[in-house]
Amino acid sequence: MKNPLADALTGLFLVLPNIRFPIPLDGADILAARVRAVNRQVEDYLLPRARRLDAPLLTVVGGPTGTGKSTIVNSLLGEVVTRTGVRRPTTALPTLICNREDRDWFRSGAVLPELARTDRETDGPRALRVITTDSLPEGMALLDAPDIDSIDDDNRMLSRQLLAAADLWLFVTTATRYADAVAWELLGVAAARNAAIALVLNRCPRVSVPDLRSHLGQLLTARGIRLRGLFSVPERESQNEGILPAELVAELNQWLDGVARDRKERRAVAVQTLAGAVRGLDAELRYLADGSRSQLAAVAQLRDSAETEFRLAMEEISRATADGSMLRGEVLGRWQDMVGTGDLMRGIEERIAAVRDRLAEWLTGRKRVEPVEAAISEGLVALIVEHGTAACQRAASHWSLTPWGQALVAGDRDPLSRPDPSFTAEAERLVKAWQGDILTILEQEGRSRRRTARFLALGTNAIGVSLVITVFAATGGLTTAEMGIAGGSSVLAQRFLEGIFGDDAVRRLAARARAELDKRISALLGSQFARFDARLDQLGVEASLPDRLVRAADELKLASAEAFEALTRPEGY
């Protein structure tokens, strides 16, 4: 039989393990706790109940310390099945009591699968004692839970887990304890989910029962808490081995027996609690989606800050290779040694032929280009390493401003504050590869122009150097003296290239060479940014998680509307 609600819950159950809040933002610990609570409720209660609505009801008996919960359970059964006494907390191991016919359901682990089943009354951790009795009718089980205000953290957490798995909450309190804050907190949680609740006011002075019930009713109404039953158990001076006289719990026993034996009433209790839990789950999923978005925003902030620094590094390198700065110092000196500066720099426009003759000397080997190539390579490598290193330092510094970012930066194994050890070697390979790109570009251009064959046949290295000088030709950033020398030198290189290829071709060649250089440098800087990105990926914050949670909430809402509409029809589930 098709069960859309169970299918939606199963899909959600697959999403829940992926929900993480690793970044210690305000409230991250609360979000993580709520994920665990949602996961447990889906596994402990929602899935098994959605899959089988006609399964026996689980009535969890809970309440504050010393209110007589175990005594009430024993008295309802007419036999001692769970411990009572003055030792607190008394209920270390929760005990579930059911009819023999319902034993397989509760022993199977369909409900509360995380708790191991046992027949013995031991203090073992994370276990559930399951015993059978003929005192309970089929369709109803009682679970004696630890105190909701236990001094033991494990007991207190287990109590809340058991209450979240209940079809019916049977709260036990006393005439002196019913105003306790913890009890009202949990009652409020149950009421917000529209869970089925019954309340037992234990140890009531006989003369005060009407007044106590009236006052308690007013408090419940004021808090919007609706009960399926309100019962009072009169005070008694002594009790026999933890069992009250049958007449004191007769009203409560009769009511529970009636719910168990009335299939329609049993079903109504199950549907009420299930529907309320599903509605509460919708709100929880959307709350977790918001929390996940906050985590993603923190990751994005770290990623953006690192990305910005590497983008700035790229911009600075591009500027330095375009504003004439590369024609300073060693590069400029080697270039001048190769082409000369005196008479050659005077009257360039009138003496293009002389320029060509002089440059032709390079190609015949009388002027070597290797020193210029080496100077360009060294200068470009140093430029890339300088700005790449600075980008790593700045990005790491930004991350260190937050505790979570600082944790990512820390560690000597692969410190993010400096490039990886191979960065300089990679920069050297980049420059060499780019110089190869230039020669390839020139050869491709030369093959399309027969009149350049003579020059190209003599060698493309000098022509390549001329193109590099043209790429670096702008004079911004140079001193007055440097501008005169470098500017003239770049004109010389450009005129030589124009004489071979033409004006338009030179501009095209320079733009292509520039683009190839930028592409290679961007890729190299990207490899260093990728180290930062990888650290963020290690956090395990899934980018699609908020959408998946919202989608799961929407699917659950649609499936539950369909399911509960069907359950309200006379023909039933």
C-alpha cells in the first residue's frame, strides 16, 4: 500500500546525516543538538508510527524526581515490575511493559531502535528492559522513564528521548511539585506539537483534591495546554511494596484500558501525536535550513576574502607587466646591450632601414638574445613569486581574524601563509612555457606571410624578444630617464615588428601574447587559492543542504496533508 508520509520521512532520514554545523558560530551547538533530536525522533517514533499506524500505543510515564512514577506504573499493573524507593535517581534503566501479543513489536527495535533490548533489571547504558504482563490489554504499553529533572545528565537526556517517542505522554506530578518549571517546559513542548497528554496529580490531600484540580486546570488553560485526561491520586500514609490500593488508581486504569480496547480512540491518539510531531518537524527543518545558510555564509566570507587577495595579486602582476615596470633594471640593461642606444636611437623614423639592418644582426648571431631572454624570465618569475606570496600572506591573515578561520590556517604541515614549496619552480615553468607560446604565435603568423620568411628563417628568438618588449612597452611607472631609454627601445622593437608583420598584426600579436601570459599566471595563482578552497571543503558544509532541507520540509508537508486527510475519512488508514 502506498504510504507517502513514510516515504517522505525515509527521504528525510537520508538527508539528516549530512547536516553539520562545524563552524562555531553563535548557536551552532544548539543547532547540532536539534539535528540530533530531529534524527532521533524520526528514527525512534515518526518512521515506525507512519509505517504502521495500528501498532500498539506507547505511553511514556514521565515526570519530576520523587513524584511516584514507578509506583503509579506498579499500581496500574497490580504487581511490582519497576523499582521504587528513596534512591535518586531511581529509574536508571527504563522499563517497558506490554501485553504478550505486543511483545514482538517492541522487542523488534522498530521503536527506539538505538536502545538495546534486555529482559533483566540492570543499570546497563542505552538499554530498554522489555517485560510482558497479562495486566495490560493488547494495544497499550507503559514505559517507566527516568526523571525529567534527574541530576544525572544521561538519565535526563534519555527521559527526553523517550518522551519524544511517545504516542501518549502520561505526566506524573504531585500536589507540591506541579508548579515546577521543568515540568511545565516539557508540557509546553508537547502542547506545541499537539501531542496527546494525560496528567496524573499524585499524593493529593483528599480534602484539597477539587481545589488542586481546579487550580491546575487554570494553569493548563492559561498555557494553552489541552489534556486528554486529568487524574488525581489521593495521598496515602503507607503503601505495600510500592503498590497503591487498586481503588486509588481505578479512574486512571479504567481510562487507559478504554483507550487500549477502543480501536478508534487508540487510532485518534496516534494520529493526534503523529500529526503534531510532523508539524513540529516542518518548523525544525526550516530552522535548520536557516542555520545551514549561516554556516554557508561564513564559508563564503572566508572564500571571498581569499579570492579577493589572489584577484588583487593578479591585477598587480598584470599592471606591472603593462606599465613599463618590467623594462627597468636588468631587462632594460640587457636590451640596451643588444640593440645599442646612441646614433640608433636618433632619427628612428627616418632610419627604419638602418634599424632593420641593426636588428638583422641579432638574427645572424652577431648579437645574442639569450641574456635578454634570461633577464625577462628572471624578472617575471620574481614578480609572480612576490605577488603570489603576498596574496597567501594576506589571505591567511584575513582568515586568522576569526577563530574558525584561524583553525584552518594553523598547522605546520601545509601552512597557508606561504605558497606551496613548488610555487617558484612552477613560476619558472610558466615563464618558459609562455616564451614558447610567443615563438609559436610568431611562427603561425610567419607562415601566413611569405615576405617574412627570410627573417623567420634566421631565427624567431629575437623577434620574440621584440614582441615581449612591445607587450611590456607602456612607460607608466618609470622615471624620466628610464622613460626616454625604455620608451625609445620599445619603439625600436615595435617598428621592427611592424616592418615584418604590419601595424594591425603587431597589435594582434601583442594582445594574444598578453592574453596567454595572463591566462597562465591566473591558473598558477588559482592553484594557490585552491589550497585555501580545499581547507574550506574539509569543513564539510554542504552547499546544497539548505535547499535539500527546505525541499524535504515541503515534501513532508504535502505527504502529511495527503495522509492525514485520508485518515480522517471513515474508511480509515
